Amino acid sequence: MASQLFATKSLEQVLKEESGGEHRLKRVLGPWSLVALGVGAVIGAGIFVATGKAANETAGPALMVSYMLAGIACIMAALCYAEFASMAPVAGSAYTYAYTTMGELFAWIIGWDLVLEYAVGAATVANSWSSYFQSVLSKIDIGGKALAIPFVLSGGPFIYDDGKLLPNVVAHYEIGGEKITVSQKLVSYNNLPAAVQAKYPQVKAELEKELAERVKKRQEEQAKNPGVKIPEDVQPNAGDKFKVESWINRDNKTKAKDKPYFLAEVGDTAFESKITNRKNAWFDLAAVMITAMITYVLVKGIQESAFFNAIMVAIKVAAVIFVIVVGANYINFDNYTPFAPYGWTGLTFFGHPLPGTQVNAGGEPVGVIAGAAIIFFAYIGFDAVSTQAEEAKNPKRDIPFGIIVSLLVCTLLYIAVVAVLTGMVKYDMIDKGAGVSSAFKSINLGWAEGLIAIAGVAGITSVLLVMMLSAPRVFLAMARDGLLPTKFFADVHPKFQTPWKSTIVVGVFVAIAAGILPIDALLHLTNIGTLFAFVIVCAAVLVMRKTNPNAERPFRCPLVPVVPALGILMCLTMMFSLPAANWLRLIVWLGIGFVIYFIYGIRHSKLRQRMESGQA
């Protein structure tokens, strides 16, 4: 068994399978269609929202440098993807690359990991699409009333809030003669009324101890540097870490001081006896409908999918360029000072800040490097281009072009948006919830909000399409090798020439996960899974250069072994910067994968069959 676990599939065998046989896909994608797929996968609504939040809380104007650092890390991985994609232009992406260099077990691990990245990632994107779409609907006023999906169809039955599952419920409560809408949420100790804080004396004691330590540390630093004003060192704050399940005023999302926010703790029978019209959400209708629509397009054909994606990409890129060109006229260069208000560091190890790293009130690292680790995940998706290798007209040339050009385009757009946003508005004044929209309102261009909203919906739609396009092609490659049921997952539609059965399976999974489950709990799991895939691909290039030095390489990764080694180092650094809980979730996911592999995959492996017959 051990020999099979680490047996590799020869590059010649991969190319032989690609050149003929059944279960072939249709080669119709040109270089710019592949670039559009890459841009479609990477840029979503986050470019209009997440950039402002990261600049405000983590890096300031130096977020431009954060995007540059994250882009460099991705370029390292992209160059390695490009070399392999030109050598083995098949649908399996990193799964196939691992199979030819590290063996069947590693191939299974990375294949299962890619399923996590694309399928679970698609579910989180569908969930985000629904939230964004409902936000856009709420801005449409008809007859004095905003459009809205009924609450019971607006989300799943539970929400994931800072590590806890809470019921997704709303109700009415009357306060001061006014009827307000209430819901459940975790509220930090610092936002609780004094009477409620008194119920938790241990938190108060910890706060006092922490404050004394901060004052002492500042005094010591000041004594060492008498001529320099030492700013107060921000340390983990127990008041932000400790949270209570609470009923809150849903109508006061901004926590305005003139309106109540916290109302009561969950379980307060006196309060709960007075609430009326309580409703629990059932499922997310918008997420299910967009998933069904995307699934239909993907089954219909790759040309239709690429055309639909091109339209979505054109809309969002046009909006991004509008933001950059118009916003550039309103830049105030004084807003770039200080350029790096949170410093240049921000490294952590399994969630624990390294010495010299600044942290915010919640104990999270801040600074340029911390910003790079946070926004690195804005780049996730460029690797999806490699899964379309079997549908490219000239994959040996066009796949490397599509991967690298799409990544460069996205990096430039990200940096330009941050430059404009932090130039228009002082970093600490940027609206964390709608940075770009608010910036344009401040210059009396509020009408641009509608354009940005449309672009946001288009942006998330294209991300969802590419994620759902990629997952079935990984299933297809794994099924061809016998690791999954071939007759089902490798079945290509005779007319549409798409892996239609696996596409429908992915669509059903995404619809259920996004429609019912609190999928936010898995968001960071997809991030660590993607980084893991990048590490494997970079390592695979090094292995292949040693084992197959004379193989044809239409595209060669430059500066080997420096580029792959840097790619591995940078990706591992970001992996170790994630909290330990993400590693635990990854281990659990891989454990599920091992069960499937050892029950089914290893017994039906076609490589095993060839080895037993003496053909391997």
C-alpha cells in the first residue's frame, strides 16, 4: 500500500490522457477569455468595501504597500502555476501537478483541498451575494417603502457571530412609545450598560490589571527615551474580548449614542416576555436563486459561461476605473500623512503576535504586514484559471498568459483604488462599511453609489461563477484517475461538453450550504486551504525540475529555485499568521477526505490497477 500512496503519475501519461479518450472538454477559450475569468474570480465587491475597512483599522494609506506585498506573494505562486499549466494542460490544476511530483496521497490531499477552496468558497460567495443584493434592494424606494425580501426568506436559521452560533431571529419591542426591531448578537463588555457590567466582576478586574500594565510599560519606555513622546501602547483589551449573547436594537446598526443599542441579555425573561411578532429565518432565497442560475449557465456550456462572465467583468472593471479616474481629481495629499500610522509590522504565529508587533484593542495585529495577510485573500481565485486548461484553445501559451495578466491587472486596480480612497478621505475617517460610496458622497457625487452597487453585484456574480466553474473540473480530474466514481463525476454532456453531473452536485451543495448553513464559519478555512495549495504547487515545480529536467516547458518559471522558495516561504508565513482554530478546521476537513480516500479512492485508483498489471 505504501508504494501506491507515494506512486507518481508520469507526465507522459498525463499528456497521453489529455490528447484523447472520452470525457474530453471543449477547447474554445482564448487568452482574453482566460484573463476575464481570472479577473472575474479575484475582484468582487470587496474592492469597494474591504479596502476601506482595512485602511481604517489595519494599515492606513500604507495599505497600498500591503497590496503590493500580497501581490508579490501571489506572483511567486502564479509563475509556478503557469509553468505547470503549460506542461500539463488538463483540468486538474494543482491536483494533477501534485500527482506527477509527490504521489497519489498528496494528489488526493490537494484535490480535496481544492474542492474546499472552490465549493465551500462558492457557498460563502453566494451568501455574500445575497447580503449585497438585499442591501441594494433596500436602497430602492417604491411608494415610500424600501424593497425587501421577507425576513423568513432572507437568510439561514442561524448566524455565525465571532465563534458562536446564534438564532437568526427578529422581533418587535416597544420602547418609549416607539416600536423597534430587535435581534440577537454578541455584544462586547465595553458596550454593555454599567448595571450589566457589574454582573461580570472578573472582567473588570482583568481590565484594571491590564490598564496598570499598559501605564507601567509606557512610563518605562518614556524613561528610556525622555526626548521622545511615547504613544500609549495598545494591548489586547479584555473589554473587547469578553462578549455576551444579547438582544440589540437592529435599527441602530451604527450604535448611535442618542438611541439604545443593547437592550437585554438573551434569557432575560422579563424582556423576552414583552417582545412581539417574533420571526425565525428559514433559508436564504436570494443565495439559492443565484446559485441555481449560475449552475444552469455552467451546465449549458463553457462559451456561454465565459460570455456571461465577460459581461460581469466589463461592468465591474468599468466601475473601478470610474472610481479611480474621477476620485483622482479629489485627492488631498495631506491625507497620506502619516503614511503608515499602524507601523510596518504585523506578524503573528498561530494567532499570537510576534515581538514588536502592534495590536489593536481586540488583540489583532495591525501594520503593513498584517494588512498584507488580511487582504491577501482578496487575490484568491487567480489559480482557478488553471482549472480551465483543458478548455483553452492554446493552453501552453494562453494559460500562463491568463494567470499572470489577470493577477497583474487586479494588483494594479487594487493599489489604485486604495491610493484614491485614502487620498480622498483621511484613513481614520473612512467609512468601514462603505468606504468608496461614502467617499463619493462627501464630494457630492452620491449618485455614484448606485453605480458602485450595480458593479458590486456584478463583481460577486462573476466570482461565484468562476468558483463554481472550477470545482467540477477538479472532480473531473480526480474521477478520471478513479479516485471518485468515474461514471458520475467524469461524465461529460454529449451536447454541451461540460461535466454536467458534477456541476449540478456542486450547485446543489452550494445552494444548501449558502441557503441554510452559517457558512461564514468556514470562510477562513477556504483561505488556509488556498495557501496550502500554493505551497504544494511551488514545491512541485522544484521537484519536477529535478525529476524531469528535460521535459518540454513552453513557459518556464524564472529564477528557479529562488521564486518557488520565496513563494513557499511567503505563503507559509501567512498560513502561520492565521489563528490555530483555522488549522484545526483544516485538519478535520482533510480527515474527512482521508476517510473517503481509504474507503473508495485507493481501491478504485487506476494507477493502482496499472501497477498491479505491471503497466505503471
